[in-house]
Amino acid sequence: MTKHTVAMLGTGKMGEVVLAGLLRSGWPADRVLVTARRPARGAELTEKYGVAVVTNAEAVERAGILTIATKPQDAGTLLDQVGPSLPSGKLVVSLCAGLPTGFFAARLPEGTPVIRVMTNTPALVDQAMTAISAGAHATEEHLAVAEAMFTPLGSTVRVPESQQDAVTALSGSGPAYFYLLVEAMIDAGVLLGLPRQVAHELIVQTALGSATMLRDSGEHPVKLREAVTSPAGTTISAIRELEKHGVRAAMLSALEAARDRAREIAAQAM
């Protein structure tokens, strides 16, 4: 597939994650443009990645794909700036959590194709999980272009846009849940008498091995858990305590809260 010129409008943390991933995957640096509010930030991106820093107007003129990576609350202002000059045939890819494609359609020329994307920070190590949804005017070809951008960063899945808030809660925010769990387990290892670095190594490798088994074995997580849980053993004693403290219920509530916050962000932006 031809490497389109991609402009990253608003290269904050997630924008930089995607930018770095694109370049790592072989996307030519001369086909990647970035915008930045602060000159110092622009100079930093140029020095680090060798990409050109341009104005929003230049990005609209030169790029075939405009990737919107601003904070959701800033997206409306940006679209008001670029919308009037945007040719309707250019593809817009949104990384803005919570914002539906209709938000963009209402501020861009009629017929502008929009793809909504939710990825996550493991894109930094090419292990992202990215969900892609088509807006009203996006075609199969547009979806294929988005997949070409994000597949090298990890795995991609197409979902109806109605499921994107759930995706945001589950995999978009998901790395933070795992880091919190690992942090707690390392602290527990220290409490049990292990040096912190040893506890860290034990838990990180255990997490990596467990994730690999989940991915490669095809087994349901219940079955894999039961294989570790022998009668009257250490594991079932630990699981009893987790259930007693409502860990499963807490996770359900946490993901509902994340989904609801995504909806609130969208409502505030609209």
C-alpha cells in the first residue's frame, strides 16, 4: 500500500507514541508531518524523529491523512481552524478519547471520511491493541489505510463505533490497571521478605508468561487459572482473599467508571 503523507495534529503523549511507531514500522520520515503549539516542542520532535514541523494550514494542504491527537477538549477549536480549508476527500483519523465521529462530521466539510481509533501505550514496544471504527463516510479503503497505520504497532480489531467507549475503558486505559496490579504484587513481595528488584523480576516475567499463554494457548482464562489452583493449596487460599475483598466486583465497577467518563468527555466537548 502507498505510504500516504500523515500529519499528526497535536503531538502530545499519545500522538508521539503513534508517531514513533509509524517511523519504527518503516513509514518514511519525509511522509510524516507534525504540528505543535510550542516552538520548543516542535524543535524537540524534529531533533528526536527527523520529521517536519508545520502549521495546521500546511498540514491540511500537504497531508493525505490528518491524525487528530489533541486532548478531546481542544479538538473543537482545532477543527474550527482547519475545517473550512479541508478538502472533503482527505481522511481524518481521530485519536481523541470519547469523541464520536459525528463530532468531527459536524465541523468538517460534508462527506469527509473519519476513522475513530483507540490505541494504547504498548504501541511503544509494538504490542498495542488498537480498535478502529468507521464514520458515516468512511469506506473499506479508508479502514484499510487506518489498519496499515496501526497494525505494525501491534494488533488491530474493527468494532462498531457504539463499542468504542467500552474499548476505551478496557484496552485504552487497560495498561494502567495491569501496572497498578504489578505494583501491588511487587509491594506484597517486599512485605513477604523479597528484595524489591527480585520481586519486580519475578512478577514482570510471570505477567509476560501468563499473557503469552493466554494469547497462544487458545484456552479460556478460567481453565488456565484452574490449572494453577490445586485443592487446598496456596493459590486457592490467595484467590479466596481476593474474592473476599471484592477484587472482581471492583474491576467491573472500575471499567464502568472509565466508560462513563469517556461519555462525559464527549458530552462536554459537544
